[in-house]
Amino acid sequence: QAVARLAGDIKAQATAPPAPRDNPYKSLLPYSFSDASRFFGREASTRFLMGRITCPDDRCQFAVLHGASGVGKTSLVHAGVIPAMIEDKHLPLYVRLPPDAPASFVANIKQALLSNLHTAPNLQQATLRDFLRQAADLLPEGKRLLLILDQFELFFDWPQAERMAFVEVLAACLDDDLLRASWLLVVRSDQLGTFSTFQPAIAQPFANTIVLPPLSREEARAAIVEPARLDGVTVE
């Protein structure tokens, strides 16, 4: 029920027609699922990123999306990648990292899918690998779970013990050949090198890194012109 509910909720938000409002632009606010129909200029980045996280081989199990602060990483994930995942019948789990290490970050990830986790003691006590495998087994054949950990630069401020404990959990998930799940860690570019601390538990943490550059001239034009066109305003 939780899997179906999450997929249905995201699909409903992402496919709903844009609500009329006084200003068609988000300014400096990040885009959300419900802004998917107003999100322009990042179509190529969405397709490229989807190809790097949904392929069936091992190289797509773990990816790092990085870019400068404010370049639009969260907006790309919310209004580009997550709706595309749902359209392709994959299941995204979005988790925003807290600034301080929680008592159990694994529980936070589980609650992204099952908010009332306390009502299912077996799932609450299961390892993250077993929990995710049960969820992934409910998806159509060939489809994947995508776990998106946003603002991952905060992770490197956690105490070392908590960091290493999570890296071991993540490594166990990546080592499971039967688990149809991919991980996308979203981080500022200035923190990219810190992923070297994932070794040796994760042998090649830099093997699938994707940089999000600033908008090109044509992408920026689409981001300016297309939202206005939805409200009946044309730009010469």
C-alpha cells in the first residue's frame, strides 16, 4: 500500500496542470513535484541523469550529482528526475539530509516510504537492505527503486562513527546483486573529493559522477520564455 500510495501521490502532483498564479516564475525557490509542468531548460540534463541511474548494470547502482550551490540540483531532482522516474514506473525515495546526524538515519530512509514505520515492527527492525528488497520486489519487472539523498554535503559534518556506520549500510545494499535499487547522492561540487572517505567499503565512489553545469544560453531562454507562454504571454 505504501509503495502504491507514494507512486500515486508523486504522479498526481507531477501531472496536474499548473495552477494559475500571478507570477509564473519560482525566482530563487526550488521547484517541487507540482512544478514539473513549469520546469523548462533542463530536459537534456534530466535525460542524461536518468540514463546514468536506471540502467540494469552495476555502474548505475551508485551515482553522485554535483554542482555549484544554487545551480539547480534540487530543482532538477524534484521537477525533472522524480517525475521521469514515475513516468517510467520506477519508484523514487527522496530524503533530505538533516544538519545533525539523527539517532537512526536508516529509519529516516525507511520512513520516506513508510511514514508509520512503528506500526510494522518487522520492517522497523529489518536491515535497510532487506527493507529495500521487499519494496523493490513489488515493482514491475526491470524497474528500480531510486534513493535520492539531497544536500549530502551535510553528511560530512556528522561524527565519524555515524558516517562510517551508514557507509557500511550503503555498501551492503550495493553488494546485493538481487536488490534493484540505485542511489543518487546530491552534493555541492566543493565537497566531491570527500567521497574518498567511502573507500574501501565502496571501492569506486567516483565512478559515476555527474556534474550539473549552469544553464546554456538556449536552456536559459527556455526557462524564461516557456513559463510565461503557459500563462498566455509571448516573448519576442
